[in-house]
Amino acid sequence: HMLQCIYGCTCHPIMFIREGIMWKSFWNCIGSRAVVNNFLTVMPLMLWVVKTGIFGFKQLWKWMDKFDQGTLQYDDDDDYLLIPNFILGLCTILLGITFILCFYIDGRSSMRWQNLPLKLGRFKTPDFQVISHLQIVQSILLHFLCIELENSNGMSIYNLKGIFKTLLIMLSSYFPSIVECVLLVAAKKPLPKERSEISKGRAFNMNREGLKYGFILYYCGFTSTILGTSIYLVFIEIASKKWKWWKEESNNLLFNICGSHLPHVLCTLITLRSTWLAIVFPSWDEFSIAIIQDVIPGFTSYIMILVFVTLQEGIDWIGSMLGLHIAKKVIDLQISLYTTSFAFGVWSVLLSLVFILP
């Protein structure tokens, strides 16, 4: 029914509005529309998880065939990686299941995550969004594992397959805004005047953070990602006081987790890393080279974060503007089916490429 609703409101919006009572459970309140948006946001990632999980199990079957035939050679890189790839694929599937279950564990609202206390024996923390923070970590790990398995699937020149699939997932994020605007028309609600007022559910920002940091974690490494993220969070804390666009970005989940402690976090990380390098490289020349090798990738990851944020905001802007345009045309009964069908078709092609491409 969910897929039928999505198909109807994008490919046949006028008929969808006229038969609105049939789909009332999907648009009658903001929570119902948020369920649809969460589904649209998570679906591309879940298709990627299933695809890479299947690849992992194929690696196990390939290992069993070679083991039975006695042709297994552990000095061959391809044969050596069969079992590790299977383990990664299994972990990806299990993590994907946990990721979905968390939406049901915290199921009071489809719009936002609940504030819950964390109890460890007698110790009890103040209320905070436990599931939300867990979901960010899981989303980052899922994207990281999917990229790892994607680049392990045959020869990947410069690991371009992971980059290409990440770009497909990012491009598909334009679609929830279009569906939300059409559902608002069906619910006879006023259209939002600004892009930031379009509701996209609680999974949208969380998934964007996971895609961004999972990608950078894979291509830049853990230390560089931590350093680049710290620099970026300090940057948006300063920029949000001057520019409206960065003020909106300062509301992202990661900034809310550690925003008030950013200077301390950054100084602590730099101090610990410098102390460790001083112990490992007692020579000043070696220490200087090690610092440079740490700082350059750190700033590279910072630049990659800025590029990622710019691309994500640009795609979201395109989706929001297209959604508002389609919704206004639907209200005036002047919409061309080619426009809405094209939006649905592009989204379907993007998801197909994520799942079908080897």
C-alpha cells in the first residue's frame, strides 16, 4: 500500500487527490506523512544493504565450491578475502535489521526521537535521545560497510564504485520533498513558504549524517575524519552566528550532541594525537613529517565535509522547489503527468542502479 500511495501521488496526482479518502491513513496527519518520508529516506540504504549482504553470502558459496574442489589458494588475494567479505556481509545484514528495529523501539513519534534516560546499574543519565545517537552510529557504519563491500566486488579502479553508489544514494534524497508536498495538497494543508518548513520525518537528517561521515570515514580514515569533523563543527559554530544558511546547518544531529564542548574536544584530540606521535617518533624530523601527514588528511576530510554538505543542500533545494512547483500545479489542475512521472522515474532508476549494478 505504501508503494501504491507513492506511485499514485507522483504519477497520477490529480486522481490521487480525487480518491484521497482511500489513502487517508497516509496523509491525514503530520505523523502519517512522516512515516512515508521515513520509508522513502531509508529505502535506498536498505536496498544497498541487501545488495551488499547478498554479495557477502555469494562469497561464502564461492569459498565452499573452491574448498570442495580443492582449488582454494590462500596466497591469492581473491580467495583470501572470501571469508572476510562474507563476515562483513553478515554484519551488514544484522546491523541493517537492528537499524530498522530501532524505529519500532522508539515508535512514539515518526517526526522526532524521544528523550530517554540511560540506566547503567545505579547510574542514570539525564534524558537524552539515546536511540537517535545510536541510529547515527549505525547509519555511519552501514554506509561504511556498504562502501567497503562495494569496492571489494571485483576490480574497482580508485574505489570508484563506492563513490558512484554513494552519489546515487545522495541523489535519491530529492524525492521525499516532492511526495510530502503532494500529500499536503491531499490533506488540504497550506503549502510551506520556505524549504526549511517542509517536513521530511526523523530519518532524513540522520541518514544524511550517516552517508556523509560513512563515506569520509572510509576514504580518509578514522583519525582524519575525527579531526576534519572537529574543525567543521567549530566552523559552523562560528559561521552560524553570521550566516543564516549555516545557522540551519548548526541544527544537525552531530552538532547537537557535542556542540557546547567543541573547543575542548578539538584541543583534547590534538593534544592526545600529538603526544602519541611524539612517543612513536622521538626524532624531530620524523615527528614533523608525521604531524604533516596527519594534518593534511584532516583538512582534506574537512573540505570533503563542506563539499558533501553543499551537494546535499543543493539536492534538497532542487527536491523542495520541484515539490512546491508540482503541488501548486496540482492545486490549479494544470499539472503535466510527464513532470511527476519523470520525478518518480528518475527516483526508480536511481534505486534500481543501487541494487542491480554489480
